[in-house]
Amino acid sequence: MIIHYKILYMQHTNSHKGKIVLEILANIVKEEREKTKKSQRLLADEYGVQKSLVNRIENCNNEPKFLSVFTICEIIGLKPSELMKKIEEKLPEDFSILEE
């Protein structure tokens, strides 16, 4: 029972920390899209992807799949490594997704 509680606690803690990362991702994607002066719909139509992909990421509605991150990077004109660097720069210095 104690182990089960600890697993649930870790999942809850990690999901809170994961939300921090997803919010930073959302802000970066939105900032980069706005630099293009294009709406979510226009940008999605231009690249032949669903507007909902851009919308879900920008609004933190779900955790994007790995390939969706690559797709969104291509749409906003960033390399995935550049996006990760931007995320890292906005995280608190001592941020860790795992409990230590």
C-alpha cells in the first residue's frame, strides 16, 4: 500500500512539473507563430496540418507526441534542438522533472 501511494505521489508531482514544461513549450510556440503574423489556421493550412495540432500545443490541452513536436518545429521554423534550448533557458535553474 505504501509503495502504491508513493507511485501515485510521484506521478502527481511529475505531472505538475510536466505541466510547467508544457506551459513553457506553449508560450514558445505561440511567440514563434506570432512572429510570422499568421493565425493558427493560416499556419496550419499553409503546412497541411490540422489547426487543432497547433491549438492543442499552444493551449496546453494535451502532451504532444514526439513526432508532433518535430512537426510543430518545422511549422514555426525552429530545429527541435533550438526549441529544447529555448525551453531549458526558461526553466528554473534547479528544475528537475524527477523527485530526488
